[in-house]
Amino acid sequence: MKKTFILVLCLSMFIGQRSVLAKPMEIEEKLFQETLQQSKNVTGLLTDEYGNPIIGATILVKGTTQGVISDINGRFSIRVAVGETLSFSFIGYENVEKKVTSETEVFNIRMIEESTSLKDVVIVGFGKQKKASVVGAISSVKPESFKLPTSSLSASLAGRMSGVIAVQRSGEPGGDGADFWIRGIGTNGANSAPLILLDGVEISSGDLNDIQPDDIQSFSILKDASATALYGVRGANGVMIVTTKEGATNEKISVKARLENSWSMPSYHLDMVDGPTYMRMYNEALKNDDPNTSPMYSEDRIQGTIKGLNRYIYPNVDWQKEIFKNVTMNQRANINISGGSKIASYYVSAGIYRDTGIMKNISQGSFNNNIDNKQTDILKMKIKSK
């Protein structure tokens, strides 16, 4: 009787313990089922400000290690609970956080480049990479540095980029472009001009001068062998890479205009003597060579010039003052429109330049002896579709 009672008591205690142990597991399973019902599958697309897909970006559930990576098309898919926050990150771009709600189905994220990281991103060959991983000699300059009172972009290179030698041989409007060298002159008589690429297309130095500074997005120069290896022999004299601006997707229309007026003047004036002084000095020079030589100019002619008896017979003209102006005025104007939608982005610009020479207009009739150079860029359009 006693043995039976003890066995029943032990069985009841064992069953009670099993029931107590089973309660936490039931609660955890119930919570898991509730969380599973509240979670949802969120998809989306990651693009940069120009609408290009971002490959390999990290999408994490904030506060956890659960995450995925965007595919080759910039798309992703992740299972996340309602109320949690997704964190989107990629090197060189600002982090983006989005909270998942019950209505959330798709996240289309446009990531913006970090201004602090842009200083560490350089142009190399056909793309760009971090400056810390670049061993070649590469120089970059801000496009704002080229907004100078000159119609020649190549003339703006002098003194603004290390390793670039620029020589401006003329100040003639329309012909004041500079000759420049990046790696010096390797051979005599051969072409020493660098390879210039505008948006991946080779152009000449003359074409470079037709580019408006307002249209430039980035300007880089590759100088040594490791930086120019992708271009082979064509890059032997250095490579200049110019990228123009373009609109961004999902961007409101933006209109920018720039008006500029500048004055040009001679760098120096020659100090000239007047007519009577010149004649006396010339006679003195002849006498110094040969004391027996008769003077070129008689004293009567010198006195007639001093008194101004006849300006045709006794001329006394300062031709430097008669031909050249002390200052001349030039005008420049530029307007550009950019923007974009989900389908395409656009960038349109137009500009006009007018440079006048330093000579006075002393001609008669319709002929003008002064230079009046007018350059018009009626329309430049850059459209990019997704």
C-alpha cells in the first residue's frame, strides 16, 4: 500500500515538472508564429543620383546582423518585421534608413554621394576608385577654377595643376589657346600633345577650348606610366579626362545662368620718344659712326616738326597711342537647364562669347581692322535614359 502511494506521488510530480518545462517552449513558439505573421518580404531598387544601379550595397535590419546585398541590377529582397528599420549603406555614399510599416512593399532608394568622400575618389582610366588604392600620379582640379575671364579653357590650366606646363603664345581673341605638356617633350619633331578624352571620346586641344567651364563635372590628368597603362602608346604624353555634367533622375528642373563682363588691357606700353628727339638722336648716332657723315635730318626739318607747321610734311605721331586702346571690353553668357524623371535625365546648355581686340577702329566703311571674335554654342544636349 505504501509502495503504490509513493509511485503515484512520483508520477504526479514528474508530470507536473514536464508541464512546467513545456510552458516556455509554447510561449516562444507562439511569439515566433506571431512575429512571422507580422513580418513581410520587402523588395526595392538602389540607384545613385544619376539613376545608375548600385551593385553590392549592404541592406541590414538595424540592430541585427540580418541583411542582404543588392544584385547586379541594384535590386534586393529581404524578410523583415513590421516596425523594424532597414539601413542602406555603400562606400562613398551617405547611409539611408527606412522604417518598415504595414503598408511598405517596395523601397526605391536614391543614394547621394558623400561630399567628404568625394575628395578621396579619383578618376582612373575608364572608371574611378579610392585615392588610397591609387599608386599612379593623378591630379584633379575643381571646375570652378576654370571660370576665368578667358574664352580659352587651355589657357586656364597654367599654374592650376601640378606637372602641367602651359605656354600661351598669343593674346589674340579666338587664337589665345595655350600649348601644354603633361610629361614634357619626349621626342623632337613628334607629337607631344596629351591624349584628351571628353566623356570617353578623343578630342583635340582646339576642341578643348570650345568647352564651357559651366558644363564640366570633373577634370583629371593622368601623368605617370601606371596611371596611363590602359591607353598604351596613346597615353605616352599623359592623359586628360574631362567629364561633362548630366541631369539626375527624379530631380526637379534646375535653371542656372551666368553673365560675365571683363576688361582686357595691354600688359605693358613701350616708352617712345617724340619726333624731334628721335631725329636728333639718329643724327648723333650717325656722327658717332663716322664724324664726316652728313646728318639725316636737317635743323629746319627738326624745327618744323617742333612747331607743327604741317603734319603731313613734318609728322610727329605716337603710333602706339593712335593704334591701340587702353582697355577693351568682353562679354560672356551661359545658361543651362538640368533635371530628370524616373525614365530619363537631361542636361541642356547654351552660351555665347564675344571677345574684342585691343586695336582702335580707324578703318573706313564696312571694313573693321579690329578683331571681333564671336563664339556661339547654340545648344548642347545630354540625355540619358534608364
